[in-house]
Amino acid sequence: MDWHPAQVKAALEMADTNLSRLAKKHGYAHINEVLHRPWLAAEKIVAGALGKKAEEIWPSRYSRSRDRAEKLTRNPKAIGKRTRVGRGAK
């Protein structure tokens, strides 16, 4: 079961940080949405601050198979597949 957003906030406070500080440190305006929506980069930032893996905090976000995730990815470069562009591409 995923951690409740209040649990994430409390854990960050106990680690002497918060979402605002983490966002600023990593060059984001804010990362609050990570509490309610998947956001891989922000999940890793939060998990790192807590000394955990993102999968431990949000297991439901990582329960899908990687194959399915690759099929849902719109940008083939994001998963390392090469595409041919232009006329006659197969």
C-alpha cells in the first residue's frame, strides 16, 4: 500500500527537509504533485531524501510490468528504441 501523503510529508520533516526544499535543491519550482500523481524524477528525489526506494513509498506506481510501461511510452527514445524517420521508414 502506498504511503499516505501526510506520511511522506512527516517523514521528510523528520529527515529535516520538506518538498519545497527538495524542489529548490533540484531545480524545480515545486514537486508537490508527486504526492498525488506519478512523477518519476520527483519520486526518486523524495525517496533519496528518505533513504528509501521509490517503490517502497509508492508500490502501486511500480506494480505494472515494464513491458506494459514501454508500450505506453509515447517517446521511443525514452526507452532506448531507435526509430527511422523520413520517407520509406519501416
